[in-house]
Amino acid sequence: MLGNVMGIIRLDGANSMLKELCEHRPVAALPIAGRYRILDFAMSSLVNSGIGHVGVLVSKKARPVFDHLRSGKDWDLARHRDGLAYLPNDGENGNNSALAGLYQNIDFVMRSSAEYVFLVQADTVYNIDFRHVLLFHQNTGADITMVYCKAREDLPGEAASMQVAENGKVTDIAKRMTSTKGSNDFMGIYLMRKDTLVKLVTSTFERGGNSMLVDGIIRHMDNFSIYGYEHKGFSTRINSTMAYFNANKAILNPDIWNELFMSEHPIHTKTKDAAPVQYKNTAKVTNSLIGNGCEIYGEVEDSILFRGVRVAEGVKIKDCIIMEQCQIEQYAMLRDVICDKNVVVSEDQWLKGAENYPLIIAKSTVI
């Protein structure tokens, strides 16, 4: 266990380009890969790295997060000492930013016995051993270490691009409205000493700042020794509908699936008891992930179906994401569609989005 390290998870990912998918939930609570939430990747990476003291900075629309994490038992964080803690932000003076939430809960950080703090934004899919980041931080003598990755593709959506010298020193950071393939994209992960975090948060907030990255770091880069740690494994940030759609489709790649879920550091999630998938005589499933409790009578190709989905006879589903408890009735056809929870697609309905612009069906809709 890394007793001298604590983690703080932020739920304030950019959701303006996620439309109906984030109307009632933060980005961190978005379902992904058939049974997980995006939050699971940050939580699991911290716990798998031996960090047993984790605070979750609660944002607006946090009920799905409480329902998912509960006591933290599924991540081995239901403990008498340390473990999982919820850090509320009451939005005093109308400020619901993560910086305001950190400032409001700064006593939680100060009372901790930890020497180092990982500050992690839960809007990215990855599987990282944070012990390597800690070793890098200590070896470079950095004040702040920021974790980044090479962008896999061009995608719209807010991003922070870093310029990093050969020795790892960060020389510039810029906020952008698109992510460009090959750029050094910040993954929303900081590592610093506890006293550095306390000083950074208090000085930035008390001087009217709203963003730790922009107001605390970018505008005061000369005051810190900042280094970048490159994560070379799979990583993708969920900051738009297309990023979410592409991330799910990428997980259908066996190599990416194995890296994320089959390593010695597994991704944990809330456990649910359900019957195995029932593949009926008329079912035909190709290159898809099917969650427990599903009943499949029709055809499913290149798609992800979450728990409890029923696909009736004569249905054809291709390149779709179908969330929990959806019902796709006889002879319906779906292509390039994202169905949120509890959607019912009636008999003979044909729904089609575009390959680069999937059709989104809002939660509990009946079509």
C-alpha cells in the first residue's frame, strides 16, 4: 500500500458536447463497455496502485455516482480508516467549479497523513499504474507532474495540449476546442505534494480563479517546475458524443480489451447478480459485447449491449450502443444509434444515425 499517497477524483468533465447522454448524469457516470462506468477507470487505477485513501469531489447531478460507488466496497475502499470519502461542493456564491470544491474541502487534504496527492479527472478511459508516475515525479524533482498521452485521432471537444521537452519538462500548455491526432493531450491527472496542492488551490481560488489548470498553472508556469509523464497505453478522453461512441467501438478491439480489462490490474465496477446471456436459436451475434441478463433472438453486429437488453426476433442491430434494460421489438432495425437506459424501440421501427454522428435516443423514450 502507498500510505503516503491519497487520491482525489474530480467529476467535472466537459459535457456540453455529450447532449442527452449527460442531461441527468456527469460524464464520470456514463456507462461504457457493457457493464462499466467511466469513473471506474480512475477509481481502479488508484486502488490497483496501492492507494487506499480516495476522496470523490461531488458535482451536480451526482446521484448516479452515489448509486454506483456506494461505500466503495467493490473497490476495497469500505474501510474504518481512510477508504472512500465524498467531498461535497455546495456551490456557494454560485460557484460549482472543481476548484471551488477543492477549496471548500481543503481541510480534508490538510488533515490527511499523505505526502503526495493524485488529482484525477474521471472522464478518461485508461488503465495506469500510478506507482510509475510517482517514481517519475520523485526522480525529476518536479513540483507538479501532469500525465498526458498522444491523441489517437482528430476529435472535436475541449482539450489541453502540452509541449514537452526531451527531459520531460513542460514548456507550454494551451487550451483548445479540438483534439488533434499526435498532440500531447493532458489526461486530467496531476501529482504533487500535499502542501503544493494546498498552496495552489488556496492562492488561485482566493484571487478569483475558476480553473486550476488555466488560472492556477498556465498563468503561473514560471512559479513551478512542471514535468509531463507520457502514458503510452490506450487512452481516450470522453468529451463529446463522437469520443464516447468511438471509445466504445475501440473497446471491441481484442488488443485494447485485453490491455484495459485482462491485465494484472483489472478494472473494478459495481457488482450485479444477473443470469448469463440467453442466445436463442434465431440469434446471430458478431464482434459484439453482450452484458449479463440479455436475451438475444435477432442479429447484433459490431455493437455493445448492456445488462438486461432484450433483442426480439427479426431485429437487426449494427454499430450501436444499447444501454441497460432496453427493449428492441420485432423487426426493428438500428444502425449507428446510442440508446440510453430503458428505451423501447417498437416493432418495425427503423432508426439510423450517421457514421460520424450517431443518433441518440434519450433515457426511457418509447419509439
